[in-house]
Amino acid sequence: MTQAQREAIVDLLHYCMFADNLITISENQFVAAKVQSFSWDPKISFEYYQGKSIGAARAALGDPKTKERFFDSAKQRLATPALRKQALELCQKLFMADGNKAEGEFASEKEVRSGLGL
């Protein structure tokens, strides 16, 4: 996986994490564990990227045009259907990280699926 692909997945995970306006420790732990398993590029500070990613995800949640650009960017970086499917599956797991799937998370899952062209 390239760094751009890892970043796209992190962006999508942050989008999903903020979808229900309730961020849990288990969701944060899920994202941290995934990032650790991705072999994040050591030349790029994850903490710096995380702040940028969270900002982009929150902006996308607040504006339809920004949301469209957000998903277009993720889709371009996740160039293959297999990578897009992997990203969606990780989002689905994130939704269940706190033990239940909130109403907003169902809607966000549909947005992610549609935004990735799945």
C-alpha cells in the first residue's frame, strides 16, 4: 500500500469516526491500531497528518461540495476496487468498534459506499 492510499483510508476512518458526533476511546484505538498495521511512512508525522485529516473529515461532514471533493480525492487515491472495498470494510469495522452502530453511522456508511463508487 502506498502512503497516499494509507492516508486516504485514514481520511475515511476519520470521516466515519465523526459521523455520529460521538467519538469513543474504542474508535480512537481502532484507528491507531490500523495506522500501526499500515507501516506509516516514518518521514511523515502521523500526529500532523491526523490533525489535517480530522479537519478535512469535519469539513466534509459540514458541506455537500466539500464532501464531494473529499470522496473524489479518496476514490482517486484508492485507485482499485479492491482498495476501495478494503477501505469500506475498515469503516464498517470502525462503526462497530464501540459495540453498536448509531443511526448516523448507517447514513455515513451509505455515503462512503456511494462516494467510493461501490
